[in-house]
Amino acid sequence: MKILASIWFITVLGVTYTPPPPQSTQEYLKHLIGQRLILRHYAGTSNPKVKEKDLGSKKGGCDAAVEVVGVTFEGSSLQLHLRNIGTPTIGHKNKGCAIELPDLYSFKVTDFDLDQPRDEAENAIGYLLQTPEAYLTAYGIAWNLPPSSENESAVDFPHPGLTAPEALLSVQPLYSEENRKAHIQGTVSIKCVIGTDGLIHAPVIEKGLTKELNQLALDATTFWRLRPVSDGSRAVAAKVSVEIVLKLLY
């Protein structure tokens, strides 16, 4: 495939602007570090691997909310190092795994072409790791809420006349190995604002457990996508309390 590159120069008040060159595949992959995404189809084993050409053929399986903590290249293989954050749920349908996943694990993509165009690499990895919005779309749920205003004032919820928010995507936080061994369980209560954009803003722990479990609960809420509180036909930002139950299964 040939790529024709054009360079445009825009001069404003004597300042010349040159757009940056197209991002390479390796730069794109390194940019994934720190992103929180959903590993689709391939969760459920501690060290999964697949050939790049087979990425899009996987059906079913189970999913996991993760943070990409590292990317390494080994010959023609790509190694994605992932931190397990929790189990995604669409509506009331759990999409997670029946087995406990480790806190940290790696995913290996073999026969990966590091010299391929960036958009082709993004399409391949996009089937594997998806943003919450792309994940909802993959399950046929449209997500088209506009960004909320920074100056958005929030009402108290519940309140007469207000309709409750609806979770389209939620994540139950991982019960880390250390806390499972310590048999720590209970409820984490989070005070936050659900914006008109359906995202959770300014979360603060009201009632917590351990420092680690509190942070995992906060991390999990970054994936949540909700239909916002409404006042009639108008979406409104609302102050709410979210409770996340962490319970050991014996």
C-alpha cells in the first residue's frame, strides 16, 4: 500500500505551523500505556496469546477492564502488560470471566507487523482493546452524549421530579489477591457527580475499606457510562452516592 503524504503550511500573524508527521505504529502502541480500556474476548487466562491475523476472528469469551501498564516488542511479537481493574457489565449482563484473573498479566500478539501503517495497527488492536464507548457500540448500544460544561451546576439526587440514572456500562472492581487473603469485604461508598455527559466526575470516598480497595473502586468508576439524571426531558448534572459491594465468594 502506498501512502501519499501532503504537508500544509499555515501562516498566522507571521507564525508558520507545520502539522506533525503521521504517528508510527510503534509510537501508537507506546501511547496505549496508561490508558484504561476493555480487553474483549480474550480475558480468562493469565498469559493469553494470538496471531495478529486471528485477532478479529475471536467470538465469545469473556472481557476485563484493564489498564495498559507496559508495551514491549520481542522480534515479531507484541507484548501488552495489563493491570486488571475489574469486570465489565452491560446493563445487568455480566461480561466477565467465571474464574479469578490475576492482578497483573500479559497479552502476546505474535506475527505482528510493526512496519504496517498506524491506522491498520489501530484497527487490529481496536478489536482487542476498546474504549468504553467502542465497547458499548460493539454491543449495539449507541453512545452519543455531548461533553458536559465545565461550569455545569449539579442538583441533589434523589429529589422529586428527577429520574434516576441508568448504568449502561459499569465495572465491578477486582478483588485483589492480597485483600482476598485478608478476607476483607464490605461496601465502598463514593460521593460523586454524574454529569450530563453520563460520566462520573469528582469521585470522593465517603465510606471505604482498605486504601487499595478504595482506589480500585475509584479506578472502576472511570469506565462507567450512564444515562444521566433527567428533569423531564432535560438531562441534568446530579450529586449522587454510588455504593460498590466487595464480597468474597467462598
